[in-house]
Amino acid sequence: PNSVSSKQKCIVPLGIILQPLAPLPPEMEEVPSINFASVGTIVRCKSCRTYINPFVHWESNGRRWRCNICGESQATPESYINSLDETGRRVDRFHKPELCKGAVEYIAPGEYMVRPPQP
């Protein structure tokens, strides 16, 4: 139901089942893994720590970006800068899964680890 009144009128119990990390059906695309080793660190908002995503707003020809969650503007790491098209979107967005997919898996660099990974 899309409203409280329709939910109250509905006499059928509603629910949802979630299964995190369930195997993907063969027709589904794998979730891409992203490694920011070439950039130096994972690109995140310095204010709210949101990861870079398809919904951030790019400024200054790609040299800055505005977080879509908190609205803070910040500098883009030098190695991650790319130019924008006429609509204000990055020209390489379809080559970077973090800028065109709804879900990605980030490979955390060593600075994110409190202890060494387990064997």
C-alpha cells in the first residue's frame, strides 16, 4: 500500500523476506568490485562519510563534487578528476561502476583495517 489509509483498508497481512548475501540467479549481473588503490583512498564525503555515488553533483568541471546526502562541496582527488559533459555529468561515468550502478562492493585499503585480515 502506498498510503496509511489503503494499508488500514487492506486485510491481507503484508511482509517481506530479505536474504543478505544470497546466491544470485544466473540471469542477474554480479555486483562490481571497486578498488581505489590508484586514487589512494576511497572517495567519500568529508562531512557525512557518504561514498561517491551516481547521485552526487559535479562542479568546477569535475574538480569538485557536492554530496547528495548532506550538500557539502569538496575537492575531487587529483587522480579521480575527469571532465563533464554538457549536462554536468562525468564523461567517464559509464566506465566507473560507482558512478552508474546502484550497488557496488568497495575493496577497503589497509588504512580502513584495525587489524590484519584473517587467513
